[in-house]
Amino acid sequence: MTVSEDINNNENKNENIVEKITSEIKNIEIKEDDNNNNNDNTDTEKETNSINPKPLNNNNNNNNEEETLSSGFTNLSAAMAAKINNLVTPDGKPKIIAYTTKLDSTSFYDEIDIEDMDFNEDERIFYYPCPCGDRFRITEEEILQGEEIAICPSCSLLLKVIYSPEDFVIEEEEE
């Protein structure tokens, strides 16, 4: 059973419970109206006996519903955990999910050609000095995936990296 099927089953059960409760309330209201219309209010024992709703669920049904809800939440939690796990790489670094393609509304500290950036062969990261004293960073993997924004981890400045994807791939093949 999928999570969505389990959720739909739980919703149907909840709707059935609401319908039962609504029906019982209507029955109680009808009985109260009948008793008020009889004008025989001297016999209070008779009135209390006529408004005696039967229990909605026995304990077995209640336990089954709780187990079903519990398993539904467990399945939902597992699905959410799987989605969250897809957001990080095996080494714990965040995965890049979306890239900035609309640069009009973003304000950059500067635009720089990738050839003017330092490249660390071991880490496979391009660096450029930031005014705060740290360095802008963009990984080779990000560039290969089309990213063009280098971020300084110490401040909020962004640097637009200018490069030609074709030239970058050719550089990679030459290395």
C-alpha cells in the first residue's frame, strides 16, 4: 500500500467517524425536541433514558484505527526522510537543486572571468579574494552543471563568474 493510499484510507475512516458523531448528535437533538414537545417534563428519569447514545467505537476498533494511523504516519515519515536524504550527498554536503538563471534581480559584488580565479587541483574549487578577507568559492562540479555564482562563506557577497561552457569543457579535456 502506498503512502497516498494509506492517507486516503485514513481520511475515509476519519470521515466515517465524523459521520457517526454527526448522526448521533442529530439523534440526540431529535429526541430532545420530542421530549420538549411532549410537555411531560415531570418525569426526568424518562428524559435521561431517552437520550442515551450508544458508544461510537469499541476498544478493538479504536486500537485498529490507531494502528492504521500510526502505520500511515510511519510510512509518511519514511517518505519524508527519503526526500531529505536526497538533498545531501553521501559525504553530507548539500546537493545543488536549482541554479540561478534569472540574474536580473540579483545584485553581485563583481563579475569576473573564470580565468582570473585561482584553482585548487586537490579540492577542485575555484577561488577569488573577497573584500571581507575570505574567498569566493565555486566548485568545478557546480560549473559543469551550469552554475555561475560564486559565494563567499563569510559574508553575503556574491560573485558572478563569467565563462563559456564550451571552453571549460575543452579545458577539462586538455587537462
